[in-house]
Amino acid sequence: MRNPYRFGFDALTGDLWMGDVGQNAWEEVDFWPAGDNSGPNFGWRCYEGDTPFNTQGCQGMSNYEFPVTTHENVATGGTWCSSIGGRVYRGTVWPHLYGRYIYTDYCAGEFWVIRPDGSGGWIDELGLNSGSQGYVVIAEDVNGELFAGNTSNGQVKKIVDKCPMDPPSLTQNGNTVESTLALTYQWYLNGVLVSGETAQTFSPASNGVVHVVATYAGPCTLTSDTLNFVGDGLLETPPNGFRVYPQPAQVALFIDRDDHLSGTLRAELVDGTGRTILDVPFPQGQRTLRLDLGAAKDGIYVLVLRDSSGSSLGRTPVAVR
């Protein structure tokens, strides 16, 4: 390491977290799990952060441990100058902070929060821009509560959750989605802001993935989980001559076609990213086609019916639950 400034152990797991002060370009935070005594090399002088610094005589990249996160130094256009390692919150007062690693920087005065992403990696988010320089330590008391010390003004401040309330929760009742109580609301359908929809309830004009961004006192802005909305009677009509059922589908989806529709057709099930999940022929003379949905996760899809030349005969949304 180059200049580790403040390292500490997770009070629950024993994992080691470290802030490492860079040379002149990158400030970093490093992690090493408890129980692994293999002797890691965190890369200096070969690498500063994730960037080569002086690789003369160095080994391959696989021989080094790279940081969990980096921040750009003021010398190269960033706002950081001296990474200050922090602590993992294991207190009981602020449950939303539990298990988060909180750290800062001497110049930026920003407090950042690292949490697991659920896939073996990390998510690094800005928790607070204090607007003050001089923070040099984050430490914990006997109860696991965290405090930050500032050498410029001689102050010690307690770290708290500025938005301790739960994020909004959504429930569907018929053709309406309702949020739990907040100050303001802004609704989204399939990730797109729905202009003018700012009430506690929302009645989507079509099926899709719904979420809401709500504000609370503080001010705090929190985002709900998504909800797969399937309304009563809102499904678009399938192409003429076809019937698609059941809605929503679980194990299988059935397509009926009128007797006058001849020729071999194809049925494609497409997800929200445009990826084809199923592509099944609909042979001539066969009136009903069964699509087994084992490969489809819960969500909203589009069923596309094509003729023998590949031209689309029409499409309709399909809900899978």
C-alpha cells in the first residue's frame, strides 16, 4: 500500500477496510475478508487506484488486489486529496445504515457509503456533502454508533441517517396502484416519467412496470421497488383472427387462430430489453399453439406473431406471473 490512513475491522465479520492515500491522481478504499491470511499485495507502486503508475519490474495484474472504489485527486481535476478510511455501521439506532461502510476525505468533506450489490461486488453512493474540510477520522463507540472528527474546527459529530423513513411501498387494487403516504409523488411507467401523475394513486393507461419517487421531510427523496402492473381489461387486443390466453399466464400461454388463417406462422415472446425469449413455429393446420413459459421470469413481455415471410401480423403485451 502507499499510505493507508485509517483502517478498521467490521465489528461483526472482522473484515478489514482501509483508506489508502494516493500519490497525485487517485484516492482509494481497499477491502480484505476476515480469515484470509494469504498476504495480499494492494498494488503500489505499480498501480495508483486502478491506474498504472510505475509498472517497471511489476508482475501481472492478477497478482494484485485492486480497490473497492476510487476518487479523483484535486491535482487531476477531482475534489479529493486524502482518503480517510471509515467503519462499517453496526449500531441499532439507524437500521437503514446497518452493514454500510462509511468513509470520507480530508479535502472533499464528502461522506460516501459502500454496500454489497448482491453479486459479489459493491455499490458506492454519496451519502452527504458536508461542505467542510478537515475530517480525519471516523470511529465507533461501544454501541456501534459512528462519529466523525474534524481537525480543522475541533468538532466531533455523530453520523446519523438523514432519511430514516422506509421508502414508499406499492399495492395494486384493480386498475389503480397506490403508494404509502409521502409528501409528494412522481410516477413512472416502464422507467419513463408519466407527466402530471403526482397523486398518491396512479391508474396506468397500459400494462407495464411501475414505480414511484416520493419526497419526505428532510428533505428526503426515496424510490419504491417496482411493481409489475397488469390491469383488468387493459390488455391490448391480439391481432385479428387470434386469441391469446390466459392473462396473466403462469405455466403456459395459448394462442388460438381462426380457421381461415392458413400457412405456417411463428410466435415470438420478447422481453423488455428486446431479447427474444421464445420463438416457436405455428404449423399450418394447427389451431392452437402452446408456449411453455419455463424460460420466462415474472414480468411484462410482448407476443409477436409473424407470417412465413417474417413480416409481423401484430403484437400484444403478455403478463407472466
